[in-house]
Amino acid sequence: MNDDDILFEQKGALGAITLNRPRALNALTLPKVERMDRALRAWASDKTVGVVTVEGSGGRAFCAGGDVRALAEVGKNGASAFLDAFFGQEYRLNRLIKTYPKPYVALLGGITMGGGVGISIHGRFPVATEATLIAMPETGIGMFPDVGGTYFLPRCPGATGVYLALTGARIGAADAFALGLCTHHIPLSALEAVKEALAALDADAGADGVKAVLDGFHRDPGEAPLAPRRAAIARCFGQPTLEDILAALASEAAIGDRAWAEETRAGLLAKSPFATRVTFEQLRRGATLDFDGCMALEYRMAPRIARHPDFIEGVRALLVDKDNQPRWSAKAFAEVDDAAVGALFAPRADGELEFRDP
């Protein structure tokens, strides 16, 4: 990694982080995660820094996630030590952002997926723009929605989190705001002015001072596209089993929005049955855990699933060869081995994830 893959700058009371790997859609790497963690910890105790922003460069993406191609290659080679290090450090960073003692403002000026969601929505002020596109598409590559998805997805209203997790559906600013995933909607053209205003604050202005600045730039994002389907999503994705979800979608196709229901059902059936079963169980457990418990659970799961054939095959089919013809280890939910799913959630013999406060 080049030193300029992630940039740090202090302007007045503002500590500004820029993810600067635009050709890779600002994807996260282990060195980038480690440097971001160190900077945040240093600013947490720096009395001259009152607020932190994070944004992506290049105009297309905030952050499209982790470098899953590299992770799949590592998983194929069985390098468990690297997988432990990457996921452990990433999840500690997610937790640091969740518990950060100073206002943390994520400016989502583009694609925000996977790991990009983990370094944005857990902060105090995730800010959407007209270019924001949020998704957790992991089941499509044989993975599960991690980086805190275990916590925030089950808590989205009306089973929308289950819908987003299982389908990988993409949402924009209006839906992100409506679902509580973002606190503000601010035009891209105003972001530089927002940073200038934040930099001009007193270092002790706190969350109220930062909120006042963001409120001043906030604009109504308009009607949320998912709003007309929220009732159908609740009916279909609020079911107790995956099989019931499929049945509910079939019924919805007969009595409701046929095109949406059929497309959604077909999309579910095309994804990794193993990863989909894992994700459904993940969300069921996450609904009853606190944030730290969710991150600890993900640390059990992620290094294991990264070595699973479906993850390696999903990355090959969708991101490397791009033939979009993944050959999953199971052809249907019923063929997935319950013991293999349960093994991902088992306690780690070598120790669970530990956290360090700022």
C-alpha cells in the first residue's frame, strides 16, 4: 500500500480522513485499516481536534468494501493468520467508530458497500448525498454481511434489514435516511462548505455544535423508493424461516406486486444457499446481542467463511472471471448442512475478539 492510499489532515478543529484509492473504489486493506485506527486514537486524545470526517476520493465511491479478491486468494491458500488479523483489526475499527468520544461524520459521496458501511453508519453522523448508494451484497459472493451488519440490520424497521441482507438490494439517500442509516442528506456541492464550517468550530463544540452545522446544510432527500413496498417487505421478510420467506414471496406474486416479488424470489435463489442460510441465522442471533457481542460473533464467522468454497467461488464468478455463473456447494437451502452452518458460530479455541477503548 502506498502512503497516499489514505490521507490525514487537520484543519482547525477538524481531523479529516480521505480514502484515496479511487481506481479500487477506495477499497479497504489491512494497512489502511491500521493507519485509520491509529489516527482516530490519536485524535481522540488531542484537545485541538473536535470533530472527525471521513470521505472517499475520485467521485465514484465512498468505499466499496474490503479487498475481497485478496481475501479470497488468502482463503484459498488457507492463510488463517492473515484472515484473523484483517477481520480482527477491521472489526476493532468498526467498534472504535461506534464508541468514538468525538463526533464522527461520514460523507457518503458515492458507492458505500460492505466495509464502507462499517466505517460510516456506526459513527455519530453518517451523511448521505444524492450520489449515495448503500448495499450489503455479501450473500452474492458466498459471504455474510459483516462489519456490524449483525447489529444494525436486524434493527432496521419492518424487516427491511433482513431484506437488504438477503437480497443485497441497493438503496439511495432517501431510503437510507428513512431507515435511520443516515442522519442527514446534504448535496455533494455543499460538502466542502460543510468541512470548512466544521473546521471553524470550537474544539469543544461537541455533538450539538456539529449537528447544528449539518442541520444547516440538510436538504429533504425526497420520497423513499422503498416506502410503497415496506408493507410487502414486512410480510415476506418477517417470516421465521427462509422457506417461509420464499413461500411468502410466491404468495405476494399472486396477490401483490408480481414483478417485484418474482424478481426478488429469483434473486434469492441465485445466491449462495450456504451463505444465505448463514446470514439468516446471523441476523436471528444478532437481534438479541449488543454491539460488542455482534462483533465478537462476526470474528468467529468471518475467517472461517473466507476459507469456504462458496466465498472463493463467488469472488471468482462475480469479480475475477466475471462469468456470473457461480457453482455453489449446495443447490438449494434444503441441501445446506446444518452442522456446517453451526460450526461458523462456534466459540474460537484460540480466543475471542478483544477490544481496546480509545
